Amino acid sequence: MDASGALDSARPAPSAAATVGLPATEIARLVRSGEVTAVDVVRAHLDHIDAVDARVGAFRLVRREAALAEAHAIDTALTRFALPLAGVPVAVKDNVAVAGEVCTDGSPACPERTAERDHPVVARLRKAGAVVVGITRAPELCLYAATDGPGAVSRNPWDTARSPAGSSGGSAAAVASGSVPLAHGNDGMGSLRLPAAACGLVTLKPGTGVVPAEIGADSWSGMAVNGALATTVSDLAVAHAVLAGEEPSEPEAPGRPLRIVLSTRSPVPGVRADAATRAAVEAVVERLRAAGHTVVRREPPITLGAAAGALTRWMVGAEDDAEHLGIDRRALQPRSRTHARIGRLVRRAGLVRPRTAERFRERMVGFFGDVDVLLSPVTTGPPLPARPWHERGFLANITANARWAPWTAAWNLAGLPAAVVPAGSRPDGLPVAVQFVGPPGAESRLLWLAGELERLQPWRRYAPVFDPTAPPSAPPAGASAE
């Protein structure tokens, strides 16, 4: 045995409690090697959820007994040594099926039906060794940029007076509070990227067809896709590979400096990014240029017709999903009832035209003909307040959403991959992020670029008050936890 082997054998095995806050890749390595058991890892994360979720409200359902049983199956599996997510606790958003559980799509009006089988992305996570510890909250029909409902307002771990955004807000809050290292979510108008930006996480909205969708009636006319939320690019890369049915590997380096286009103009007239967001974008530009990349300014051709195409699909999505789930429209929240009613009129008028999305995609693919990546803001400022938005009307909700998040929806309509990466902090300590968009097939390029930024400017992985890796004596900072 060499000296390094002697040191490894002398190193004490980590306690299961110490796995809370570790990256998913490290947890999987420890479980594969037998240094910790999946049961102990999952139990430690369940205990952490018990300790913090009353303040965050990330979970609609915690699967304690079922998760421990699934973890035991990982510990006794002969294939444990080859599982990329062996024993990793994950959370699943409440709009895809988890076998044996009820899926509500965030709506109390949804009829209770127990799923007989996993959604394909849940099946892939489990096949990779992940353990589903809970189902996370979402706004009704996953329509909104804040996550709340009757009796439940999900809160941002960085500042519990703020929302974790939506619609994958519960999943983002679960990751940012250290409750799980990875969480499933999906994105139809920004529903992965907005929570990632709000909660200081990294995410990737895959391009159309890369990861199985099958969300709601028709994935919002093809705009919605599944993905993951994580605290490190390595974790996100593994999760993306698993969801895409690929063998996990390091994102391939481009082998040359990238040509990056910068755009900060908002697609919504009269709306612009605040000073902290603009400063974060400029800081990223400086880091990219220092790393040897070329950054030029150019505006993508996002027209009013494209904006209308995304909007009509969003409206129709409410009506189609309510019909698909068998929901009595009269039982919907008032904002959602109006949303679905408009969607019904839009559908009858034939305003959802496939050619609109096809033309826009062709135009955007042409835009990337001589550039590799587009860099833009994600949001105009800090997250929306954590409040019962479901008690407010339709116009109040969509106005707040549009003013805060104008940079995401176009890429759902185009079906192009887009990543969100933490880029710094606001003066009040809240995270601020940037968005990278690429042409079809650019998922690996975006992951590589996100990883380069992580190396150049590492970000804090957890909200300070909820940071499971902080020493017990460390004073709380940066977030209210009342």
C-alpha cells in the first residue's frame, strides 16, 4: 500500500449528518464506496428538512418512510457501485408523476389520483440511484413567478420575506436551504431559470426534445421542458446527463475562445434591469474577456409576434392542463380561472399556430450563425415579495411577472437551451444571476461555460442562515429566518 492509500485508510469515515450540504457528486461517491450508507444519508437530509422547512415551505409532501425504504434498496443493490447518483436525496416538483403519490400540479382543485408509475424523468433519476425524499410546492397549474397557494407561501432561504420565484420555487427553496443537493423542476416560461436566479442556484433549461417532457396536456404547446436545480455545475451536469439518458461526463471544452453576444435590452417595453443586475452582467463580461473570450453587443430579433406566440401558449396551457387534469374551473383560484378562460378563447380563435414558433426558431438559429452564446440578464431586480399572490387578481399577477422576468420566455418558444448562473450579490446580500443561451445542441457548451465562471468566481452555495456546511457557532447573516 502506498502512502496515499495509508492516509485514505486512516481517514475517519464521514458522519451521515456531515453529508448534508455536500454536493450530490460527493454524496454519491461516498455511498458507492461504502463510506456512508444511503439510509443514513437520506435520514440526515430528512432530519434537516424537519429542522428548516417550516420556515421555507419548500415541500408539499415529505416521503420519510418511502424514502428510507428506497435508500435501503440502494444499499443492498449489486449495481450500487455504478450508480452516478447513488443514495443522493432529490426532490420532485409537484407536476410530474411519482409512483404511489398524488400529483396536484399545484392546484387544490385537482382530483386526487395516485400515480401508478413514475414519469420518465423520475424513473431515470431513480435508475441512477437517486432517492425521492419529497414533492415540492408549485403555484396553481405552474403558471406564476411566485410559489404560493391557500395556507402555504413558499419562501426564499436567502430572505424569507422574498419568494423563491416560480413555478419551480419549491424545488429551488429545497436546494438553497440544503434540504436536498438536487431537485427536479421544469421550465415553460422561465420556471427553472427564475427560481435559480432568485435562490442563487445553477440550472439548465434543455433544448426541445433533449429530456422527456410529457408535462400536463401537451407541455404548453411544446414550450415546457424538464431539468434540474443544483448548487454546483458538476452536480447539474450529472443530473442533466441522467435526465437526458446519457452517460455522465465532464462537459467538453470548446477548444477555442468563444464568441459571445451581450444583450441587456428588455423584450418588454419600458422595463429594464436595475443597477445591481447591470453591474453583475458587466462583471461577468469582464471575467469572460479576461479568460480570452470575445464579447460583442447585439440584440436578438425578438419581435412582438414572438412575444405574442409565447403568451398565447401560456394562456392556453392553463385551459388545456385544467382539462387534462379533470379540474372544475369554478374551483380554480380567481387568477387561474381568468387565465384559463382567456386560454379557452385563444384556443377557439385558433391563435396558437405552430408556424409562429417554427419561424421564430429559424430566425434565432440564424442569429447564432456566427456567435456561440448569448449573454443577458435574467430578472430586473430582486425576487417578488413572499405573499399570498393567489389572493390577488389576474392582472396583478401577470403584471408583476412580466416586469420582473422579461428575458426568459422567448427561449421556450424557440426551444433553445438556456442556463442560469449565479453572478454575484446585491447590496442587501441577495444573489444575482445571468443567463446564457445557445443554439440547438449547445447544452454541453453552456455547462462548460457555467463551469468556467464557477472556477473564475465561485459562488456561495447556500443561503447563510440555512447553510448546513457552516460551523454551528457561525452567526446568522444575510437572511431573515423568522
